[in-house]
Amino acid sequence: MARVDVLGVGFDRLGLAAATERILRRLEAGERTFVITANPEFVMLARRDEALGRIAREAELVVADGTGIVAASRLLGEGLPRVPGRLLVDALVPHLAQRRSRVFFLGAAPGVAERAAAEVRRRAPGLVVAGVHAGSGEPEDDAESVARVRETAAEVLLVAYGMPKQERWIARTLGELPAVRVAIGVGGVFDQLAGIQKVPPAALHAVGLEWLWRLVREPRRWRRQRVLPLFALLVLRRRLFGR
């Protein structure tokens, strides 16, 4: 199926259930799947960074994580469903536990991955946590992080270095991790699982205002979100005048 183009980044038209099913189906078949949960900030970065744009084109699955992407796709006439990374992880975990997949938690601040893994194992007692490691996401630390993941023979790799560092890390190291079948950039999901960052109220999630919740609680995020007005303007221009 052709991807939905949002300002040069192609998105798979899959909702949460369908995305979960595709990942699990490919995992069962032994097919490698690099998953990107992209938001407007990612799109704007990919527009000016050719390497990041190529990473998005080559990823096996790109889903819409963010109200802005969903709204933009609808304005452009090809509505996308929303697939937040937090909910994608929640949806995958019971299935991974059932099939005894080996899951590695990589990234976040020291100690956070351990707490996140413990919480996930509490929710799904059968989950096999292959390993945890903070690392840094910087190229000079790749060798240690790759070695730690390799030695566990993990099948599923969750990477929490934030966007776009996590996507760059996966793209440049996945070829060195032969056992990994699924790699997902999960942003702040470890912080949420560890209880460091509170999960937005269900009412805010339902109307797509998680971004506002995070901005209020983390004012420094305004630097990342200042691209949103330009994103909206570019979407409107494409709607009115085409490419």
C-alpha cells in the first residue's frame, strides 16, 4: 500500500491494532522491522536533513505519532489514524510476553530503563527482559551499546534516546545486530513507564492534546515545538497550491 505523504515523509495508513498486527506478523516470519513513530518535529527535521529523510523512507513502518500529523493528513485529503508510541508499546507487550520474545531496553537516563523494564514485567509477568542499558546514543558509545545488545540475542529492541537521535542510532547500528527483528524508537516512553514523567489524563489524550500536557510540564520543549507554526503553514500551502 502506498504511503501517505506529509511534507515529504511517507506514513503507513495503519491504526494501532493494524500496526501491532503487522509488527507481530513480521516478527513471527523473522522479517526485520524498523519502526518510526513520527511527529511534526520529525517531519520538519527530515525536510532539511537528507540523511534523516532517507532513514524515514527506508524504515519498514512509519506511523503517525502526534495530532499534528493526523490533522495535516486530513487537510491534505488522506487521513491517517494516530499511533502514539506509548500505546504501541502497551499493545505489543502482552503479545511479546506470550511468545517469550527477548526484549532489550536501551536509552533514557541511567537507571530509568531498569525501572521501565520492571514496570513492563509487572504488567506482563511472562515478558523476557533480555537486558537494559542507558548508553548515550552518541556514535563514540556505539561499540559498547551494540556489544551489550548482541550478547543478549534480543529479538526486540526499544530505543529511548529521543527523536531523531534514536532513529539515527537504529539506522547506523541495526546491521550489527543480527538477532534483532524489531527496533522501535520510543522517545519518552521509558520515563512514563518508570513514573518519572506522568501520563496525560485520558481526556487530553482523547482530544489529542498530549503535546500541550508535556509542554506545560516541560517548558523547555518549546524550542522543539517552535517549528509547529511553520509546519502548519507549509501544510496549508500544499493544500491550497499543491506541491
